[in-house]
Amino acid sequence: MKVHGKSIKLGFNQKLALVFFITMTSALYKVYAQTHKKECDIPLNAEVSSLGNLSNDGKGTYYTGNDWVAIWLNPSRWPDQSFHICMNWPFNYFHTCDSASAPVVTGIRDSRTLVHHITNPILDSNRKELGDFTGPGGGNHLSLSRPLTSTVNSFTDMAIGSSLSPRLAEVRFSSTNGSEFYSVIFGDSSLFHQPNINGTGSTRPIVSRTSEHTWTISFPSGTIGRLWHLADKIPTSELYYYEGTIDITIQ
């Protein structure tokens, strides 16, 4: 063995220690790489409630990679989001932090949607039922903040059996023909950095970790979101009740 150009003979114990050091270094690097890999773009499957203001489209489980649906923990495209579900993800144009093992997209674009029933306004003579937004094109994104709270960064940092309310949540959708755009905010501000909109008067959903690989995102009865109509030059907003659940599982 050479050190600074000089040959040094190692005894048996020294050689053994060197082999042990190299082996342990390699093992630790592999553990680090695996841990790092799990920190971003974790693909999920989702079961969405059939009743409530947020409901499924009647076509069963949503799978990341099927029919252009994407459901992620810690999406690298949105580093300030811990969870993101999208009905038409740009798989062909955006690479995840681990593109080599990213799901291969299959199926039919725009064949799945989330359904939003904006039918429960907070009682006020100036507010009205907006109806159902069904898609395709009618239901698009639902996202939660990262960090989730001041002490918990992401879903994978939650203790099994624990529950919390994230700092921010946002639901975005449009009319079926794509002419009207809406955002429902739960918390203080927009996760998508929309200017001049906020969640004043809203409440927040609840995230529960039910096992090592499963979580439930719940908008319990009585949850209030501030809905913004974004088609106007000056956005207008109203408060609505919003109820529903999403059960997610790591693929």
C-alpha cells in the first residue's frame, strides 16, 4: 500500500481493518442511496371516497402511471409539496429525481378524473351552489404542503399511528370545457403561488399514517375551504364546505 508515494506494509490485523472499513463504507453508501431514493417522487396508488364533496370517477383505484394519472409523495417538480395527485401528469416532459425506476405511463390520457361537488356554500345570501365538476378536464390537482408542519417535513417522517393537519392544502380544477378555473385553499396561501388569493376563513384537512406504507388524507365533515374563481382579472372567492377522503399506498 502506498501513502504519499511511500510503500507501507500492512500487518494482518491492519489489512483486516482496511477490508472491514471498505466493506462498511460501501454498505453505508448503499443505505444512503436507498434512503435518498425514497425521499422524492415516491409513486402511490389511491382510493378516493365515493361520497362527499371530493369523490372518485367510478373507475376504481388510481395508479401512478396508469391513464396518465400521477400520485406522488415529495414530487421533485413541486419541492414545496409533500403530496400531489394529478390527472394528467407530463410524464414525457418531466423527469423525476429517479427517472430510471419511474413508472412507465400506460393507458388513455384524460380518461380519469377527480370529481368535485361544490354544492355546500357557507350560508350567505350572496353565495350559491356551483354544481359538480366531473371532467375530463374538470378535476386536476390536489396538493399538500412541504413541510407538513413546523416539525414534520413529509409523510414518511410521520410516526405510524399519528395524525396531523398540514400547513396548507389546495385543490385545483376547471369546468369540463376548460373555460373556468377554480382553486380551493385550506390554510393561509396558495401552494401554486397564485397571487392575490388566500385561504382566509378556511380549516385544514387531516393526514393520518396508518402503516409503514399507507396514509389517509381526510377532509372531515365541517371542513371549510375558500374557493377562488380564477377566470376573472380580479379573483373572487367564497367559502364552501368540502368533505372527502383519499387512502394512499406506496407502490
